[in-house]
Amino acid sequence: MRAVRRSEARSTAGAGLRLLARFGLVGIAATILYAVLAVALGRSIGFTPVQASLAAYTAAAVFSYLAHKSVTFLSSGSHRSEAPRFLLLTATGFAVAYAAPALLTAKLGLPPIIAVLVTCSLIPAINLLMLDRWVFAQRRPGPQGDRST
């Protein structure tokens, strides 16, 4: 009986690590896409830095949604329910990215690097939890689609 429990625990831990790896890879790919597009749109099309950043961020968000849905979380849910949730979560992350530096630097007087570190830690952790439990909660059948976090 103990061997079965250990095997199940290892299987669950392995699934969690695979999910975390897929989450990280999609995030890295979305970040690279954003950076490449932001530079390219500014240089080749002549967008202002703000225009290039917003266009690139939008493209990276669409990529992120589709990749997390199909690769990270293997969701079988409908776009009609998941896309608005993803958009709300993305807007919440944007608000945190605005509020954290405002609060930590302007109000508490901490160095800007602290605000950046808090933002870079807090947003991915919240995103992983909310994407897993709320946005893409409906999984495809099979071992890869099992909830593991």
C-alpha cells in the first residue's frame, strides 16, 4: 500500500513539474515574441515606442492565451468562457504591475528594484494559480490534462 502511495505522489509531483515547465516555456516564448515585435514595429513600421509596445503586448497576450490553452493546460473549455477570464486575469496583472511600483516606491520609499522583483514574482505565481484553477479549469481527459498543482 505504501508503494502505491509513493508511486502516486511521484506521479503527481512529476505532473506538477511538467505543468510548471510548460508554463515557463510558454511565458518565455511570449516574452521573446513581445520583445522582438516591440523592436521590429518601432524600427520597420515607425511606431512610437508606446504604440510598438502595446501592439507587441497584444500579440504576445493572444499567443499566450492560445499556447496556455492548448499546450500548458490542455484545456477543452470553450473560448467563449475562457478568453474573457484570461483577459480579466491579464488586466489584473497589468494593474498589479502598475500598483506595485506605485505603492512600494512612491508610498513606502523602497528602491525600484524591489518593486520589479515583487512584480516579477507575484504576477507569474498568481497567473499560474488562476490559469490552472479558474481560466483553464476544464481539462482534456488523460494524464497530461490532469490538474497537478
